[in-house]
Amino acid sequence: MANPKYSLPSVMNESELLSAVEEVARLCGDAALRHFRTRLDVEFKSDGSEVTRADREAEAVAREWIGRRFPNDAILGEELGWERKPSARRWIIDPIDGTRSFVRGVPLWGSLVALEENGVVVAGAINCAASGDFLVAARGEGCWHNGSRTSMSGVGTFATATILTTDSRFRAQPDRLPKWIELGSQVANSRAWGDCYGYVLVATGRAELMVDDRMSPWDVAALIPVIEEAGGVFTDWEGRPGIGPDSIASNATLARPFRDALGVPTFQVV
């Protein structure tokens, strides 16, 4: 029987959106965590990324919850594809963001769940079940870390900033590497604490910049409300907001200087 708390109407307010993505991310992360640091067969997809039974089972759990409560909603997931429905609302799921870390027993992975309405991501959650970091955000409702309101750091100089990326080799876009190296020489710390965990660190004020040079919609969607509701700025490498092919997340204070240093051509401070 469905929990009445989460039997939500077809039109939801911001608080209900927050509850919905939180519950799906919690279920998804719990399902993945049951397999963490166990023996798993690893398969390789056509793009060279790794996938396991844990990824598929965690996404299936999320889809089952959504399907029972919102049978008309569309769902896009990394592992199980796109379930198209005649709805203005779409759920976007990455059951384990950071599978390479997951299969090696490294806790820097998370389950990402986003809710999009009429093409705009309105709520998102990041459940880093192994590290104990859980972030959830909805438009106008703020960003919450383990039950407490969180916000970006106020660091305003490169000399005291920490910058992060998933892969500092920038193999998808090698022309970006020289500017990253130059920026790294100017900041206090440059680290490869990657995948969604880097964005968690930025959203909670423990780092000032996180970048990736190749992203899919399920990698990006949940990050947008989390970063923006924490007071930060989220764009692609062209300076555009929303779901793009790559990503730059930063605190607001250094939003323009960081993007200038990275050669972002069209960024405008809002």
C-alpha cells in the first residue's frame, strides 16, 4: 500500500516536490548501498562506462515508486532508458553516479534524482549513501543537507579557493586542459574529487568550483537546483544555464572570474 505521505497530486507545490525527489533518492541510494563493497560482476557499456546489477536494481526501485504514484509521468534513466508518457513532467535518474568509484569500494558516488516540469528542472536530490551526504532542493525552497539548510562558501579569491573535477586530464575536451592547469596554479587546492560528490562539496561550502567536460542529462539534472538553491551558479562551458553537455558549478562570488579563467565565452552574471 502506498504511503499517504507520498501519494502526491498531479500538480505539486514546491514542498511536495521536495518530498517526492527526497523519497525517490533515498530508496535509490539504499538499494545501491546494499551492494556496495560486495562482489559484483562489472560490465562495460558501448561508451566504455561501467555498469553493475546494483545500478539496474537501484534504478528499478526508483521507477517502481514513481510508476505507482505518478503513472502518467515520463521517466529517463541512465540504465533503463526513456519511458515516454503524455506528461509535462519527467523524472531523470542516475542510480549510481560514479560507478567507477562504487565498484572499487570508494564512497564518492551518489544517486541522483531530478524532477522536470515543462522543460525546467524544478527539484533535485543527491543521495551519497556511502558518505552520509544527502542534499535535496526545490525551486524557492532552498537546498538542504542532511536536514539543515546549506549554502555556498563566501570565498572570493583564487588564492583561498578549492577547485575540483572528475578527471583532470580532460580527455573529452583536451583543449580545455591548459586553462585548467593555469587556474590550478593560482588556487589553494586543485583536486579530482569527482562525479556528483564534487558538486556536493561545492553546494555545502567545502569547495568553490566543480567542473566536468562531458555530461549526460541524468548526470546534470539533479545538480542544477541543488547548486542554484544553495546560492551558486550552474552553467555549461558556453555559459548557458540548464541541462547541457558539460558543466561548471561555482559559488556566486567567483562565478565570473572562474569562467573567465576557463575561457567561457558567453557567461552573463544574473
